[in-house]
Amino acid sequence: MVNSLYNRSQGDFTRGTFRVKGDTIDINLPYVDFGYRITFFGDDIEEIETIDIKSGKRISKVENAAIFPANLYIAPKDRMQEIIYEIQDEAAAQVEYFKTTGKYIEAQRLKERTDYDLEMIRELGYCNGIENYSRFFDRRHPGTRPYCLLDYFPKDYLMMIDESHQTIPQVSGMYGGDRSRKLVLVDYGFRLPSALDNRPQNFHEFESLVNQVVFVSATPDDYEMEKTGGVLVEQVVRPTGLLDPPIEIRPSVNQIDDLLEEIDKRIKKGDRVLVTTLTKRMAEEMDKYLARINIKSKYIHSEVDTLERIEILRQLRLGDIDVFGRGKPAEGRVGSARSVLGSHSGCR
């Protein structure tokens, strides 16, 4: 357990620790919400149980258990010294570079940081920020991409990218953002240049790992349309099971009188009315107008405080409000006037 970077504990039974009581070993795994209790009879395992960490009670009995190292970055003992030599070589070269360019503070900072990390690795097998040395532990060449979850999928896997018009640019931008941040750390001696290889994939590497892909988006971008050759499948889903309400598009002529007539019909039946306007100002003006003709109404838009919104919705539920105005609906959001009813000023 110690070689797998678990800490022996007699006090707090935190993640990544184990405790020994006689012939019983309790292990708190760092990657799941349960632990293992292993009971020995001499040198033989007699029983393996899964246990609740907080109470210590048995959950179930198992025939075998896979216990992974407590830290992602762990190297075999026979390779550890070789890895340490490689880190020392890069550190020495970078310190020398800083000195030749007159960056003596950066040289001292990098040497102290690297020496401390290497001492921790020698004594404990890991250090804070050990992921910045992942290229050495993974035995990768400089500049090569790190391993990721996609490496474990079969060759014929299907990838579904939800909200692809947002997700694809994020995948593309992660590499640039990470590199920009780490270049500063490297330039000022906080990290070795090899830390740049602990990074997200760039977009070309991501594309090389994609086999079959379905882009799911209400507003596909040029990239998706180019990749699919313009072929798209429209998906209409109402997950609530509710039927589509009937929608009438009426002219904007006499729209206020028409609105008041509809409000009067619903109030007589004990219903409430939701009026969606195109701007916040229109919602406020509508509320003032309805108040002058003794119709109980309130409005909500982005400038209304959260606590006040809760109170308004409570009044609507209790029936203290008959008409509820909503100003400036979000573009493209389900339920907004523009996306459901269109953008004509007379639509309700």
C-alpha cells in the first residue's frame, strides 16, 4: 500500500489512507465513495468486503478487488532514478539558460523549486504539482500530446458532442489558454519547459482521435456544416410529454384592446395570464397601464432583484396577481417570444 502512495493512518481516515487493526486492513480509496476491508489469516486473504467509510459498516462481500495507486503519476521503482536524472538534466539546462540571459532571480527560483520537488519524489514518491513532470513519468517525447480518455475507446466508437456550436470552440481554445498561462510560469522560473507538455490536446490532435461524431446543436456553426457536408437531421423533442399549445399570430392593429379582451376571458375563468414583451421598458409600461384600469399585474425582467422575483412568483401562485409580464426574453431560449412565437410586435 505504501508503494502505491497510500498513507498509513491511525487517526483521520481520509481518502488515500489505510489503517491496520490486527489481521484487518481498511482502505479508503481516493477515487470512489466506498472502501475495502481485507481480513487476513496469516499471509492469506480470508475475506474482502466493501465498507461505508463514515460508519465502517459492511456493504457487501466481494471475491476480488482492484486497488489503483493513490496518485495518478507513479513510476516503477526501477525507472524512478532514470526519471529523476532526466528532470535534473532539464533543470540544469534551464538554469544555465537563465543565467546566460541575465535572469538570476528566475534561475535561483527554478533551482530551489526543482530541488525541493525532486527531494519530495525521492522520499514520498510524489510532490505537489507532480503533474507538471508528467511527460517524464509517461515516457513521452517533448511536444507529444498527453494520454486521455479517448485513447481507451475502441476504434469504432461514436462520439456525441452536445451544444457543438459552443463545445467545439471550447476544445479549440483550451490548448491556447493553457499554453498562455504556463508560458508565463516557465518564463519566470516557476516551472520547467516540460510543464508545457502537461496540457490539453490541440484541435488537430482532437480531430485525429475522432472517429464517428454526431453534432447536437440548435444552431450549428460553419465547422459542423462543413464536416457533415450540409447534411442535418431535425430533432423535435418535448421531454415533458406536454402537447404543443395552439398558437395564433394576430395583426398588431388594436393589439392592446385584443390583449385586454383575452385577459378578461382568462380572469373570469380563474386563470392567470403570462404576457411576454420584446423589451424591459414595454413590460414596465404595460404594468402601469394595467394598474390604471384596475387589473392586478406585476412584471419581471433582468433588473428585478432575485428576492423580489421570488415574492412576485409567490403572489402569482397564490392568485394575488392576474397578469404576469416578462420583459426582454433571452434569444434562442425555449419559451421566449422570439423563438416560439416569432419576432412580430403583435405576437403574444
